[in-house]
Amino acid sequence: MKKFNVVMLSIFLVAITGISTFFVTTLLQVDTGDKVVISQSTLADYQETLDQYREVEELKNYIEQNYYKEVSDETMIEGMKKGIFDVLNDPYSVYMNKDEFKDYMESSSGEYPGIGIYLAPNDDKEIEIVAPIEDTPADKAGLIAKDLIIGVNGETVNADLMDEAIATIKGEPGTPVTLTIYRPSNKEKFDVDIVREWIDIKVAKSRMIDNNIGYLRLTMFDEHAAAEFTKHMDGLIKEGAKGVIIDLRQNPGGYLSQCVDIADSLLGKELIVYTESRNGDNEEYFSDPNKYNVQLVVLVDGGSASASEILTGALKDHNSATIVGTTTFGKGIVQIVKPYNEETGFKLTTSEYFTPNGTNIHGIGIEPDVTVELDEAYYELENPTDADDNQLQKAIEVMQGKLK
């Protein structure tokens, strides 16, 4: 790429404010034929911009001339774009190339090839499991929230290599992948062999536990979550449910809009959640007076994140449900996802959210009303039943008390 193009690209990527100022001020400049008269301050701003980002060009040129391997212009440019997000030191803000953006959108749609797992880099630059998806290879292999992936197919990985790790983990359905896992809860390190499948996520499932109590499992908040939730909730009430246990365990979240719609059906006229951003673009989300007339118990754990925590926080703050389980994941920030050019895209954290009582749970999580750790033996069972799930049994006990 020619020197001039590199300079202009660097300016375009990083100096949006400077360029905008320059072009706005040129509207007031005087045209004198083949010259334009601009103010001294505008010239100084433009020169400062060029001087500042000339360093980017110099570094790129040095790499091109001296690095021991050839690096394409496309790779360098992609690195610049990724670098702008990397310096934010926010694991949830990231630039995605064409393949990464395609994979992300597929995973959000609920259908994609892989092992069925949600990952996020933690503060220690480790690849952390947010939650395995129910009834997927990762879930059947016994992986749990807070597990760390430290190796893929024998190669050591960390959050700096997360894109490459995810690409390797996904692979073709029917093929195996070996993950090296570190489990902080018991300081155990072990390998897991998993065969990839085509992941088709069932967002909701439900059943009656007895004549009065219904059970509704919500696995994620995808674009169909609110409609599926309503269908299953209506079905349970039609079967006679006076109380419903909503299971949000290992639910990593999803779309805020879907979460708000579900909360709207469970609360009266109340504040659901509000967000605050640096630029003052704050929002409040309210429910209307209409709601289901049933008692509610919500099951949560360390894999309940993001939208799951918004729903849990709203129900807890308004005393509309009893929360049972363990402390939630602790993700109290909101991202936008935007497509960019050439089918690329990015995620950017734009605001933080607060529960109705004004609590931001980021890095903290939500404490349940009734704390119950899931028995370790549960993970060893090949076909566990409701009787083996001590958290669910406690939720049933709590619900029976509420119905009395």
C-alpha cells in the first residue's frame, strides 16, 4: 500500500474527530483559485493530526521491512481495527472480521456448528465459560460455568488467542476436539474429548411438576425468547399452574428487548431496568399493568448472566419472585452489535444497567433470597432426574410455601 494511502487510512480509523473538525471549518474557508485560505488554528489542528498518526505509518513500514515473515496489508489493517478495541481493555468490546462476525450472528440465531458453549475473556485474560447450553455436547461433557479453557487440541490458549481458539473449537459437526479445562472451584485440571454437533438451541421447555406447580426452563434470550416464553407460560396456566418455577440457570443472556418483554409479562406497572451511558443517552424500561397472575420462583446460578440478571433483578427488587440458587455471573454492562464494511462488524460496550433499586451488579452478581449450592454429585450422573436436582427441590419447597 502506498505511503499516502496508509496515512489516510490511519487518520480515518483513529482521528474521526479531527477530520470532522477540519471539513466543517473548510466550509467557511476562502477559495482564491488554486489555493484555499484557512485559519491558523485549523491548520495547526490538521498538522497535529498528521504528526500524531504518522507514527502509525512509521511502525507499519518498519514491520513490513523488518519482520521475519511477510505480512499482508489486509492483515495489518485488520490489526489496526482490532487494536482500537483492544486498548479499551474491555472483553466485551471487540472488532470482528468477516468470519468472526458471521460466527457471532449464527450463534445469536440459535443454530450453528460447534459444541454449544458461551465464552468470555475474564479480567485475568483467561477464556472463561459463561455457560454451556443445555443438551449440547459441552453440557453432556460436564462443563460448567466458571470453568477455564486453557488448551485446545494440546495447544495452550488464553484470551489473547481467543478468536483462534473459538474457530478451532467450532469445527465441523461429527469431528472431535479436545479441551484442556481448569476448574477453579476444586483446582482441578483435566482434558475433555467432545464431538462437535449441529447446535439447534431449544429456547424454552416446560412441564407440570404437580397439579399446581409448573416448571419453565429458559436457555437463552434469542430473538424468539419472548414468544416462546409466552407460549410455554400460557400452556402451563392452561394446565392448572398456580405457581411457576422459572429456571435461568446456565442462561448466558441475549437480547435486552426480549428480556424486557418477558419481564413486562411478570410485573405490574413497574420499572424493569434503566441504563446510563457516558454521552447521556440513558434509557428506562417500564412494564404495563398486565401480568400473569401466578406465584413465581426463579432458579439462578453462576451461569445466569446479562439478560438473565436483568430479569432476576427486576423480579427481586419488586418482590415479585423468590430467587433460589447461587450468585449470578455479574455482567452489568450493555453492548451494541453493529455491522461494518465488507460484512465485518463490532461489539461495543455503550452503557451500564441498573436494577430498579439502583444496583449495578457488574462484577458482583445477584445474591439469591435462598442460597443453595448444587450437589457436586449431580454432574456425575448420566441421566439425572428432578429428585437428583437439590436446587430444583428447594425451589419446589419454596413454591409450596408460597402457594399455602
